[in-house]
Amino acid sequence: MEISDLRLMLGWMQQTQLTQLTLTLPDSHLLLRRRPTGPVPRSHQQDGASVAVTQQQQAVKALNVGTFLPFHPSHSTPPVAAGTEVHEGDMVAFLRVDALLLPVLATGSGILSEPQVKTGELVGYGMTLFTIRGPDGLSV
């Protein structure tokens, strides 16, 4: 890998608002991290998901095209079970984009729904993955 390859990857990270990139090759492992500069647009505040709020519900949506995984491939259970309370920033699932796993993070507090998509399903940008309702049972 050349320094020009690293510069190119860092440029992609900046354009897409990624703060971390992990690349695993047969003979090496590379982890790149960067600090965001300036205010981060709301739709890019997280690596794998954003939120759209309506009066009825809060939807956790995909920010990337990828394969939905409710749990990490090396685990057999999801990081948070449906029906349990989550808080902003809790990891709730993953999106696989080629060899990269992006975390899907809760964007608010409340009770996490069942996934709205199937395990292994290809999801598109903006597709609803979960909904979050208030801890009192009301939608937020």
C-alpha cells in the first residue's frame, strides 16, 4: 500500500463524513481514524444510521447501501434485543458494506422495535431499519 492510497482513503472518509475506516487484507490490517471538522450534518452524525422524526415515531434509517445484520458476524445475539430500552449512541445492529461493518446506532432513547428488514437483506439509503418509541409506550 502506497501513501497515495492512504491519502485517497482519507479523502473518501472526509467526503462521506466517516470517522473510522478499517481495512483488513490477507497480509495486513489498517485502521484509519479522523476527527470531524466543523458541524456534522444531522444526516451524517453516525456511521451507519440517521434519524427521521415525525409526530408518530422515530425511525432509525440506513445511511448507506449495505447488507443488514442484526448482530456482529462473530456473535450469535444482537447487541440490543427488540423490546428493550436503548439510549442515544447504543449500537443496535450493523450494515455490511463489502468487507466493512458499519454500526447502526440508536439516535434517541426509548424502546427498540423488531427490525423492519430481514437478516441479510440488502438495504438502501434512507430505508427504515428500526423504530424507537418512548419508554412509556408512546411513540416519540
